[in-house]
Amino acid sequence: MILQRKILNNNIYRNFSTFNYNNAVNHSVIPIIDIKQFKYGSDQTRQSIANEIYNVGKNIGFMYIKNSEIDVKLKTKTLEYNQWLFNLPIQKKQLFAQTDQNIRGYYRFQGVGYGEQLVIDDETGHAKSIDENNNNHEIEDVIEAFLVGNDHQKPWVLKKDYYEQRYGKNQSSRFKWLPNCQPNQWPATEPSENGFENDDTLTENDLKVAKAFRNHMNHYFDVCSQTASTIVSAIALSLALPLNHFDHFHSKNDHTMELKHYKPSTNTNKNNKVRMNEHADLSTLTLLIQNKGTDGLQLWNQSEWIDAPFLDDAILVNTGDVMERLSNGQYKSTKHRVVMNNQKSHLSRYSTVFFYVPNWEKEITNSDLMGDLIPFS
Ligand SMILES: [Fe+2]
């Protein structure tokens, strides 16, 4: 059985209707886990951390991880690079934008309004929103994003053959195959790259910064992958499985990373306006860092929205659909969203999200499940 979910934009979200919001509870009950204790502690300490993580997965699905390799310095630097990328003029960003053939690179992402439902046409990629009265609306273009995958190998060559074999060569929708198997598209690091010879404004310094950006993001990608792998080992232990039980699902480094910029809004009357529709992640695990000062990320817990604020010395981690499936429902895939706070709507929100996912061609069969199949909630 293959995981199949409604595909939204780039294949990493499971989308929900956006009706019937409540205001969020302004406090956090998200546990903080010290992953260093798991990595270097005694067997007893490791088991105890694994048990803590199990309770997280069972009850809330989100946790702060502290003392990982993603320290304050790395977080700060990564978000500075986020800002640098999105501050480039739009003409430059368009040079490494997504195309019909390649969804990696820069794109603009359309959010939804309060009480509205986002509808994306799979064929055209066009987005619109529909309110409670079934009226269509022009929607604000509030999010810019940059999607990047493993830059070290060339997995798309093998994957292309695989997907062609599986789905055929003549798929009309770009979402039906090869969603994430094309080369990364970066800002130019050499004058000759990707038609950038037409960009007269490109300076030596631009190339230098772009190279540093690319190196940094690749480094951050690797660190996230290692950190996620450690957390997944702890999850395995929490389920009384060998530490490396889930390794073969993730051996090909097919993970995806998304940089995001939620643009400031000039409309000051949009408290709780949804900037990112509520959804659950398709991933095994998602690692998120966000900048200080804007907040807005909320998750659904016990029939209410709760805030997931910025913490200086921790990253936010949630278990996704794949882990819910692999653990046969013992770990939750919790829905979440991003809303606007009136007092902070004039500020940009930056986040970098790393999706730790199984090998793209990996089929999750019943034999991989623990016990009888429990449907998604
Ligand atoms: Fe998400």
C-alpha cells in the first residue's frame, strides 16, 4: 500500500478545510526534549528520553528539541540566509523559479483568508479561495518559498526512470510524477549558470554570497538529516524496536527543505487571518526553525489551537503522516497552521522547514506496520 494524500503545491502537505476556527490559547504545552541526553546518556537515560518522546507522539505530536546539532548560531545564520534570498529583487528570484517541469526553486505561495477554503487546480496550479457562502475571492499573495532537495547526488536520473516505469511518460499533470526529482535551482554561483549570462547586474560579490548561501543550506540540510535520524532512533526505541529499525526507509536522503517568507501585511484588521492553511505534514518527521518576533504557528491540540512560539535554544519538531502510519497510529500527525497577529502583521515571518521523508520509491507495505492497520484519524 502506498501512502496517498491530497497533494497540495509541493507534495508535502495534507490539506484540511479551514472553517470553524477558534482563537488560539495563548500558552504552550509543547514539551521540551533534551536530545543530547538521548545521544550520550546511559541506557536508562536513553530509554527515559525515548519514553518522553513516545508521550509527545501519542498526545500532541509536537515537541521542542534542545541541545541538538542545530544550535542557536546555526539557526540564526540559516534564517539570515533566508532573509538574504527573499530580499533579492523579484527579477533575480525568477531566474531560479519553479517551472512546470521542476518544482524545486523559488515560488510564491498563496495563503487563505479567515474562514476560507483554498482550492488549487492540479492542472494549472492556479489557486483561489472560497468563503462560507461559496463566493470565490482573489487571495493575497502572502508567502514566498524556496524548495530544495539533496544537492549531493543526482537522484532524479534514477527516479525519472522509476516514475516513468510506474506512471508512464505522458502524464499531463506535473504533480503526478517526478514532483521532487529534478535538480535544485539555486541563485547563480558562476556567471555561466542557468542563463544567468543575461543578468548584467550580476557582480562578483553576488556570486560569492550565492555560493556561501548554497554551501550553508547544504550543510544545514545535512545537519537536519542527522538530527532527524537521531530522533527517529529514539522513536524506534520508544516502540521497543532496534534503534536502526526505520533506517532503511530513509537511506537515500530524499528529504526536502523549504525556506519561507511570510510577507508583511498592510491590512491591520486581520487578526487570526490564516497565512498558511491548516494541514498535516506527509513526512516522517518535520524540523522547523522560525525567526523571533512574529510567531503565528499554531497546532491543534485537544479541540483547541495552541501557539508554538519561538524558543531561542530549541527547534520545533513534529511527527508526520509517515510516522503515524509506520507506528500504526501510536505517533500522531497533528494538524497545524500559521495565522497573523495584528500587532505583528507588519513584520516578516521567516521559517526554514526540513521534511525528513522516506525514499521516494519506498512502498510502505502492511509488513512494515506494527499490528493491524488503523485508519488515519
Ligand atoms: Fe507543516
